[in-house]
Amino acid sequence: MRFYNNLTISQKQIVWAWIFLALPVLFYVVIRFYPTANAFVLSFQEWNLLGDRKYVGLENYAKLFSDPVFWKVFKNTFLYLILGTPISLVLSFIIAYHLDKVRFMHGTIRALYFLPFMTSAVAMAWVWRWFYQPVPIGVFNNFLASFGISQIEFLSSTTNALPSVLACAVWAGLGFQVIIFMAGLRAIPQSYYEAARIDGVSTWTVLSEITIPLLKPTIVFLVVFSSIGFLRIFDQVFNMTTNNPGGPLNSTKPLVLLIYDTAFNGFNMGYAAAQTVVLFTILLVVSLIQLRLLKDS
Amino acid sequence: MKLNRLRTFMLGAATAAMTMAAGAGGASAVEIEYWQYFFEARVDAMDKLIENFEAANPDITVKMTHFPYDSYRTKVAAAIPAGQGPDVVQLFYGWLNDYVEAELIQPLPADTFPPEKIEEEFFPMVKAMRMGDSYWALPTAVRSLALFYNERMFEEAGIENPPANLDELVETAKKLTKKDGAGNLTAVGLTTGMTAQDHHWIREVLIRQFGGEPYLDDYKKVNYNNEAGLKAFGFYNDLQAKHGVTKAAFMDEPQAAFKAGRAGMHIDGSFRIGALESVRGLKWGVAELPAGPDGTKSNYSSYWVNAITSKAEGEKFDAAVKFMEYLTSDEAMQIWLETVGELPAKPSAAMTDENINHPVYGPFIKGLEYAKTTVFANESAQRQAMVDMMQRIELQGQALEESVAQAAEEEQKVLDEYYKK
């Protein structure tokens, strides 16, 4: 107690700060950092969930890098990212930009866009899955068939399946991105636009010289956020392809699904941990690169 | 988990208090724990079994705990080595190797469960539970495959009897298939889907019917990349490619197509009975799987088993043995059949006149007599090899021989990796 009494005010403030911080710090150490560290250790071991863990050195990683399925999955994961992030960003910006100008039923329209984001990903994926089915049940194909156009294989084609799954994922995330973009647009002071109007600047110049530059923090946030989302895509893929997860012929399988399959169907926990470490590394690298590239120079 | 532990603690405390109150007099009751994964009908059936068992053995109480399927294995693995958890545990037959290796279960005592007696009393596929001189686990109920057929569609097409052999299967399916003006299938004669039960049908039924043996060396060596295998996969592939009586994953899932009345025939397990019974307006019947070209009959059976864990010792072990005896009795099997719809594991309980002539259970039970059980190293990976095999042929135009060879190689790799340990 005497020790505490001898402290200066600012030192006391620090002590109290740490006392209040102790709980979240403890929480993070036990719930986040310990399992993460454990996963790193596990990636050098062999374990089937039962019995003892056995050290196998780099065997899991060697196996991973020589597995053609892993490289296929690696490619898929980046396809989700490279297609998903720009498409969803451009779409949501266009929607937000125009929605911002709409006065008529503004709230209702905004709510409609946000609705998919509040819907359960599982329910949504199943509905889309049924949309995509061939003739007797699929909405899209029934529509095509009623005009005498031949059917499109959506989920049962090795080339169309990934974009089909992605479309659902983009649509699901759109509402959130629109809202964030609109908040960003509202935060831009009106005076800039007024000044531009007085100067008689074209709409295009306003967009490229005022709106987009001032939206940069919003864009950075959304790029990083949605990239991480697409790199970790799982719900949509798993639910749209449950019979043959990640199929056909691994054409839609993302890394997270591979990890799930290795861990909870193959009970090969060490190998799954190695895959997790690779995913972690990818997420870290991609996020760092994006932050660096998009940071204010 | 925490709540459970608290409950166990409170229960323990209460029991202790009661024992003390009762004084040093009468013998204290033994409590054993039983674990299974959560599936409503299974839990209901087990509740009934426990009630009957406790009535017959007033000095033993059985406490059942159940978990969601996905966390079941983890919980078992964590609890038993820590001296916690179940004395009698339920596991899938395919997990036996892993459980034995991890020393989670102990062999059934030979005086109560002599191997010769088990082999005499149970259906032959239960042999997979024998390792060395003893049995490690025994099922209460088993599942087998049969052919479901839509009676309305049969009537419409003027078909009287379900197909008895593979040729008839193709002919019947042709009559049941319906197409719209553009040639799109609107109803299939027979559902197919390697991701459902078809990989079992091919492995243990079709390959054997075309004269082959799917695996050698206790299921450690793939043996279908040969004439019999090619014939079997060829027959299966022709259903869609040549006869056009089916489409893989028609209406998303085979059972969905059958439920919707858009499939004439559907091969599935006995566990599907309950789901089909609740479909309004669907009139369906069940028949034995069609026989092979030379009349060979075969079937695939899978099952969940019960075992005594390594944690059970002393009087708990004795109580666990008694409980196991009850779980493998004819009475328990009949209750399980009536509650869950899974078939008795012993001919004495299964082959009663009533069961065998039962319009729904009968064909499944007849199938048990000649059913085989695949010993899987990793069922999902082994299934995947077959799923990919058919998709390479359908989507990428790979030749059948090449695709079968590749699948055999992939599956062998899965087996080798598992058994090298």
C-alpha cells in the first residue's frame, strides 16, 4: 500500500489503466494467443485428436507443398480475392454514389441493400444453390428454358462453379460495403463541392479529384476488410457444395475448406495446423502489402 | 462443459451426502456414464434402454451424456485420458483402430463375450470389430442398403415388380425416365450421386457382382483397377452416359428427387426410412438391391458400436460389462429397431417372421445376411476419390480406364498413409 501511495498521479493512472486492461489482456492471451501458438507447434506434429502428439519436423509442410490439391486450392483462394474484392468494391461504390443522391424512399432502399448482410450466410447459400440448379427446380435455368435457351451448368461445371459461388458471396457482402461508402461520402465537407461548382468543374473531375481522394481511408478499410473476408471464404462454398465440398474436382475449394476437411474429416490435426499457418501467413502478407500500398504517401 | 462438471460435482456431492445419511449399511449404488452423439431418436431409444436396464439392475445407475456430432470425438479424446467421461462409449465402426491405438477403450472380457459365441450370434460383418483374440466393441443396430421405389410412378408406367437384377434395373429405369420437349430430364428412372450412397453400392455390391473383390489384404489394398472394377464402373457410368436414365446430382440431392416424386428408384440406407415416412403424398416401397449378372447378391452395412473405455475399473467395469450385455441383447435390438429404425445386429433378433416380412424393414434385413462392411481409413477421402473419378469422366471427358486407374492410385495413397503409422 505504501508503494502505491508513493506513486505520482500519472503513475497511479498507469497502474489503474493496467488493472482495467488486465481482463482483456488475459482474455486475449488465453483465448487467442495461446491457441495460435499451439497451432504453430502442432504444425510440426502428427496428431489424430486421440492419443499422443508426435513430432515430425517439417514433414507436414513438405507434404503440403508437394500436394497438387493444395496448389489448386491456393489458386482458388487468390481467385476469390482477385475477382471478389475489386468487383464488390466497384459495385458497392457505384450503388453508394447514386444512392447518396436519391431522396425518394432513401431509407427503404438503403435498408433493402443492407438486408442480405443481416441474413444468415447458410440460408442465403442454400437459396442461391437452388437458384443454380438445372431444370426442374432451378430458377435461372427454368427462366432460360422458358425462352428455349439451353441450360447453363452453374455449380456442376469446373469453370462456372467458382464465379457462381463468388456471385453469392459478393451479393452478401454488398450491403455492408454500401453503408460504409455512404458514411464516407457523407463525411466529405459540402464546401468542397460548392467550391467546385462555382469553378464550373465537370462531374467527372469532381469525382476523380474530390470524392475518391477524400474517400481513401474508407477505401483502404474496405479493401483490407473484404480481402480478408474473401481469403477466408468458407460458408458460401461449403453450403453450396455440401455434397462434394469444394467440388466439382476441387474447382471451388478455398484454403479454409481444405483445412476443415483435413482436420475434421481426416482427423489429421498436424497437417491441418500446417495449412492454417500457411493461411495465417498469406493473410498477414496480403494485409501488410495493402496497407503499405494504400497508405498516404 | 463447465456446467456439466458443476453438475457432476453437485451430483457427486448429493450422492455422497445420501450415502452418509444411509450409513455404512446397504451396498452403495454404482453409477456408470454412457456417452453418445446427439440424434434425437438415438437418445430416446437409449433413454428407454437405460430405464429397462436400471429396473433389472437396481444397484446400477446409468447416466447418459450426449454431445453434438462435431464435437463428440474431441470430447471423448480429452475426457478419457484424464480419467473423466464415459465408462461405456459409442463410436463409429470406422474409428475402432484409432480408439484402440489411443488406448481409449479396452477389450470386452472373453468370459462374458467369447469371440466364438459372438461370431455365431452376430451378423458376419461384425467381425470387423475383432482385433487379435478379442472383440473390442459391439453394435446394437446396423444399417444396410435397399432399393426404394415410387409406387405411383411404377403404376403409371405399368411396371408390376421392382427389378430383381441389374438388367431389369436398366429396363425399369428407362420406362420411368421422363423428359420435356427440349430433352431436359424432368424425372429420372434411378437416382445417382456418388456423394450419397452410391460409392458404397459400387464398392461392396457392383464390383463383387461383376466378379471382383474391391479390396485385398484387409482393406489395405485397392483392387478395382481390373476387369471386374471396370465393368462395375462402366455399368454405373452407362446409366447416365448411355442409357440416359439418370443424372448425377439431379435435383441437387438424390433423396430430394425421390422425395419430390421425381425419381422412380433410389438406392439408400435404412436410416432414410424415417425421413421418407414423413413425406406427405409419396407412396413408396422397398426391395432388395438388384442381383448381379450371375445372381450374386451383396450389400453394404455400416454401424455404430458400443465399447467399454479404459477408464472403467473395478465395480464400474463390472457394471459396464452388464450394461454392454444388455445393449447387445435381443430385447435392446428390438427397441432400437422400433425407435430409431436401425436393424438388429443379430439374426436371432432380426430374422423374426415379423421383421423379415415387414414391408419396409424386410428387404433391409434380408440384405444383412450377405452384407459386407468396408474398413475405411478415411471415409471422406476414399469417397472423394470415387466422386472425382466420375466427374473426370463426365466433366473432362477422361477415358473410363484412365479415370479408374487414377482413382485407384489416389485411394491407395490414402490407405498407405494411414497404415504406415
